[in-house]
Amino acid sequence: MNKGNILSDKDAMKFFADYIYNENGMFYDVEKDAYRIEERLKQLCSKYHQESFDDLLTYFSMKITSEMKTYVIDLFTNNETFFFRDMEVFKIFVESIVKPYILKKGLHTKYKLWINACSSGQEVYTVLMAIKEKFPEYPLENIFIHATDICEEALSKAKKGVYSNQDMNRGLPIQLVMKYFTQNEDDDTWSVKDILKNQVTWGRFNLTKDPYPLGKYHSVFCRNVLIYQKKENKKEIFENLFASIPEEGWLLLGAGESLLGMDLPYKNPLPNGTMFFHKKSS
């Protein structure tokens, strides 16, 4: 591919890095992340039949349609996920948060979760399986999950709940495969059973632009998202997420998230390296 001169390449890279940052706060460093940006620009050139990054920049600068916007956001969003990613997290979540709450309120009570950046759905279905396996006496129909992501393509896969053998072989024990999935023999894929799918609603949500619900969910997941945000965005997103849970609710971040230097007045009372924040009433 004739990519044009170096200046044009950098202009194109900066244009798309800035565009993604302005759209969803995800930060790409043009120097440090050059390879990642270039790979995505190559895919854009192929998709829109442009010969060079310079041509691509001109093409997008003229007019970005809603379809182009969606495609770019989907392409630049990191959708890496798999079933039972950080397995200890789900064990602690059920045993230290969900189960004590339900036993206190009674098995009839509803439990509502909001799972952000749900990607292609593996984390959502993992939460349901973890609760049912570790707390079998609690009816799954009492769990309500609203799962959101900014990526339309990932949401589409999550809603369908159909996964390849490769997806199934990443972190999912065989006994759970047989219990909660049905094999599709015509194309060698696996479908999530309705016992899980019926407990989930799906929607698109932009953490940096959309209005947040207030005090609606008992627990909110937003794992492995803030690591891609700049410090000022991290603080704002964290505070908005914390506002979306009621008193005694929980916010769960990824173990690798860093909140250093943010001077937040919230504490994590659980051990084992978790990033679980309790909104404890005074």
C-alpha cells in the first residue's frame, strides 16, 4: 500500500486518535501506540477503498456519516474479553457481596446489576453462572442485568449469545459449558441457554457522554475500562459510576485499574487485590 509521506501518516494517525478520544475518551498516544493505530488505519483503508492514509484522512475529513462513525469507534475500541476473566473476582463478588445481601433481604428480593463495557457478553454471562453455581438456592429470575457497551458489533454478538469453540475454550469449565450452553452442530458454535439470556437487557452507552442513572443498581461493573482513559476522565467516570449505585451498593473495577493521585474519598473494604468500592451510608 502506498501510504503517502510521513507527515501525512502522522496527520492521519493524530486525526483518528483525537477523534476517538473526543468520542469516548479512549486515549491513543500517536508515538507509543503507532503500531496499533496503523493497523486500524489499514483496515479503514481497505473498508473504504482508500489507497493511502493521506487519502483516508481526506475522505473522513469531508464527511463522517453515522455508519462511518460507528465503524471507527468499533474498530478502535478494545473488546478483549473471555469467560471467568479473573476468576477470583466472581467468587468474592458472590460470596462477599451478593450472598450476604440476599440472605439479609430474603430469597424473594431482586438484585440489579449494571455491567459497563460488556463487550461481546462473556462477563455478563459469567456473572449469572457464578451466582447460580455458588448460590444455587437464589432464583436466577430474581437477577436483573443491564449490560452496555459503546461498540455496536460487540453488543450484537452479546445479544445473540453465540460463541465459537475458541471463545468457549478460554476460561470456561466443561461442566458449565454443558449446563448453560447448547451446541449448534451446523456451524460448530455454542448458544447461551435462555435461562441466562432472559435475565439481561442490552444497550449502547458512552461513559464520557451519556447521562448516568442515579442510585438504580445494587452493583455496577466497569472492569478494565479506566486504564484507557486519561486521569481527568477517570475521575469523572468514577464519580458518575459511584453516583449510579444506592447506599450500601458496590462499584467493581478491574484489578489493573489505577486511581493513584485522584484523591477519591472512597475505600475498598475487601481483600485479595480486588477493586470493589462500597458506598457505605454514614
